[in-house]
Amino acid sequence: MSSISITDLASLNDSSKKEIATFLEAENSKQKVQMSIHQFTNTCFRECVQPVNNGDLSSQEEQCLSNCVNRFLDTNIRIVKGLQGLQ
């Protein structure tokens, strides 16, 4: 894998620079989504799941996880809508 120098980047035309910026923005968005998934997985698992004795979740644990994830997603949607309203 070769690395790209600052000189290489500076020599790109505007179209290529825009394409790279778009790619980096998309990758940043993916990373944010993955971080959110990791965050609510950890939070909900700690909140809902008792020490695991076997590989199965109880029906109460499943319901708690479902409610927790849905609440997390609803909160994030509300935050995004609020931020969009500020723009």
C-alpha cells in the first residue's frame, strides 16, 4: 500500500479533491454510526442482561434490550431533527 504525500494531494484537480472529500465525509459518517451502535450496545447490555449462564436471553432481557435500543434510536432521531431545525 502506498502513501499519498501532501504534494500529491496539492496536485489533484478540483474534481478529484471533491471526490476525496466526499469519500472522507462518508467514511466519517460510517464511523459515527458504528460508534453509536457500540455505545448503545454496551449501555443496553449492561442495563438489561444479567450474568450469562447460557447462550440464551430470557424473554425479559430480550424485551428490555428491544426497549432500550428503540429508546436510544428515538432519542437520536429527536436530536437530529432538533439540530436540523436550528439550521
